[in-house]
Amino acid sequence: MFDMGRARKIKLLGFDVDGVLTDNAVFIGEVGGQRVEFKRFDIQDGLSHTILKGNEITVAWISGRQSAATAMRAEELGVREVLQVSSTEKVPAIEALLTRLGIGWEEMAF
């Protein structure tokens, strides 16, 4: 059952990137002698991020790999908290973000 009291306490909404915000595919190739990477993001996720911005909920993305495509999509949507760390560093990175923002684990949904 959905607990509205608990939902009202949420201050940070976290998303994994690959396979959650994307269709789980990464296209890597070369263009003009430069390595390029493409990911396919769902446009409807973009709408939800826009709606969240009006509700004073901080949105954070976390990815287990460095990706210019992730950074560009986050910038396009105004997502300021983008953590691109190794997969083994995800939890410590989230802990550091919560500490920096003064938010407790109970105030985060992921």
C-alpha cells in the first residue's frame, strides 16, 4: 500500500542510468577519428524530470560508467546531481551526496 506520509518526506529521487533511463544499449563507434558513444533515453522520462523540478524534489542520476551522453542528457533536463562512478562506488557516492545535501536515507527514493 502506498504511504502518502512517507512520500511527502521525499527530498531526493535517485535514478540509475543504464537500463533504467535508457533502453540498456550503448552504441560506441568512431566519427572523424574520435570515439563517440550514444545512448537511447526515453523521452517520457524527460517529462517526469520537468514535473519533479516544480515540486522541490532534487533529482540525482548515478551511473557505473563515465559517459558524455549521460552528462549531455542530464544537462538538457537540468539534472544537476550526476554521479558517474565505478559500480563498486555507487553506495559511497550516494552517501556523500546525501551528506552534502543534508538529506537522510529515509528522505530518498531510488
